[in-house]
Amino acid sequence: MSKTGRPQNSAGALYQRGRSVFWWVRYRSNDGTITKESTGTTDREEAERFLRDRLDARDEGKLSALLAGKKMTFDEMADWFLERRSKPPFRAAKTHAANQNALKFLRPVLGSVRLSEITPELIEDYISDRLQARRKIHTKFGVVHRGKLKPSSVHQEFRILTRIFNVAVKQKRLTANPCSMVEFPVSVRKSTRKPHYMTASEQEKIEFAAPDYLRHVIVIISEMGLRPYKELMPMRKEQVDLENRLVHIPESKTLSGEGDMPMTETAWQAFKEQIEQTPGSQYLFPSPRQTGRKPHITNLRKAWTATLKRAGVSYFSLYELRHTFATRLSAGGVADHFVSQMLRQGDAGVFKRYSQAKLNMMRESLTRLDRKANEHGRTRGTPEPS
């Protein structure tokens, strides 16, 4: 007669352990080993969901990878994130640089801590310490400490930390993002400078003081809302269809940014003049340096700053010409949701299906561009360009 023991419980169990405030789970892995884990929550329903997720992972053969992820430190996750989710072409080079810079401050505090042990309280302590920290300026005499960090700088680090944890959740290395339970203690709106909307009179002064190529840049961005460094500066002449008054954008910051963009009459004239003034180059804005890193102009800050100074206009960034474009469209009566489409920052799904309808709607919207929008007094609100 064979001896059989009590049948194994494959459903797992939920229990409270010692002095811990969290619920714990106990279940068997595929090889029969009993595993005990803290759910990290005091809510019974959330703990039951945690157990169900573990049992599903076991049945799907993903449990070993998931448990291995629980031993991963923040440093290891950060390295994986930088390599797999941060570098171009997955993200823009500037985004990758911002991620690397934020991790210089996050690693010393969280680097050696396991992902599963990073709590909302630990993140809140980090934010509190950073908000009290002073800016470090590197000079030839050494490091100089200045005023406190801006809340927007600390919030940028918090956003990147949230992004890393979101990836960890998708990769099943965490069950929940601890940042989702953290509320940033300071409003960042007050520390963010209000965008400048260029008036028609300011534009006349700036264009008069600008060299020809920069004048063309100003006209094109304020008339079409193109992104200066991602879309306009690398543009090849073959992308400009003067006959049909279209510009083809093969690569942009967002999927909705890719496609054809119609021109206004003023923008068409600027494109035509720029093409005529740069014979022998396949680029619309070729680099003046033969030994330049790239064959096209990559930085306009110096020329832009000098032009504003000559024009007697207070400094604002070149990128804010996109805000001007959005304001003028809105002042012309274009609906805010379509202003977002014209800025090519919204969902591309609907408009990608009907390319001809989209072009006709864009052309109609451009005819309503109000170039004196800022001289009417208060204008209607528009979505901020991304």
C-alpha cells in the first residue's frame, strides 16, 4: 500500500507576519519550493491581487525572472534603462543627456538599494533633501555653492525616476511604481517662466536685424510651427515641394509630427529664397564650416541672441516661436484640439488615416492665421507645444 501525503496547496495563502504592517503571501513555485514575500501593502484586496499576479506568473513560466528582478538594485536597473530605453534612436540625444544628468544625483542615494525596498517614504526624503540643496557651480577656483535648487530641477529628477520605475513595472521587476504614491510637495508652475508670444511689431524689428538665413527661420517657424532643431535645421531641399506648397517631415519628435505640412504664402517665399541663396548644397541650411560635425547648422543660439540685442527686444528662446504660431492660430478662430494637430504633438491615429483630408484642413487653418494676435489684448488659451 503506497503512502501518500497531504496534497500540495497550489493556490497560495495570504497572511500577516509578526510586527509587519504589510500582508505577506506564501505559495509554491513550479519546482515545489515554498516562497514567502511581502506584498508591500496594508490593503487586503491589493495583497490578493499581488498573490494572483504571482500565481499567474508561475503558471506562465515567468516567475523565476520576476523573482530575480526583486534582487535587482536601482543601479542595475538604471544601467539597463540607459542602455535599452534612453539612447537614440529610442529617445532623443537631449533626453538621454537629461536622464544621465538626473541619475548623477539619484544614484548616490538609491543606487545600492533593491528596487523592491525603495518605498514612497524614501523617495519623499530624497525630494525633501534635494529641495533644500544648493546649486553647485564649477569655476576655475573650485566648486561654488549658490542659491537653492529650483523646484523644476528637482521635479525633473522625480519625473525621470518615475519613468524608470514605470519601465521596471512593465518588465515585471516591480508590482507597482512607488512614485505613484508620492505627491511633489511644491508647485512647479511658479518656477516655470511664462512663454513669450512674439508680437507682429517685434517680428518686424527682429527680421530687420537678422541675417537672411535666420530671417527665413523666423518666418517658417512662426508661419508653420516647425521644430527648429529636430525638423527645420536638418531639412534637405528634396523635402520641400514648392510646386505643391508642401514640406515633407520624415522624422520628428512624435509620430504625429511625421508627414506632410502645407505652407502659407509667406513661408513659401521664405523657403524659395533660402533655396536660391544656398546653391550647391542638398541641405536647406548648410553649415558654413567645411569641417563641421554635421553638414547643416546645428545651433542658432549665438546668432539669435545677437539679433535680439540689435533689434532691442528682450531675450526669449527661438523655440517659443512655436508658441507664437499656436497663439496666432487660436486667435484666428482655430479650435484648440486642431491647434494641437497643427503643432503635431497629439495622437496621430485619426489624422494619419485621412492624409488628404488632413492637408485640406491644415490649409484652411493656415488661412486663418492671425499675425497680429498679440496686439488685440488678451487672447484665448492654447495648448503649450511639446
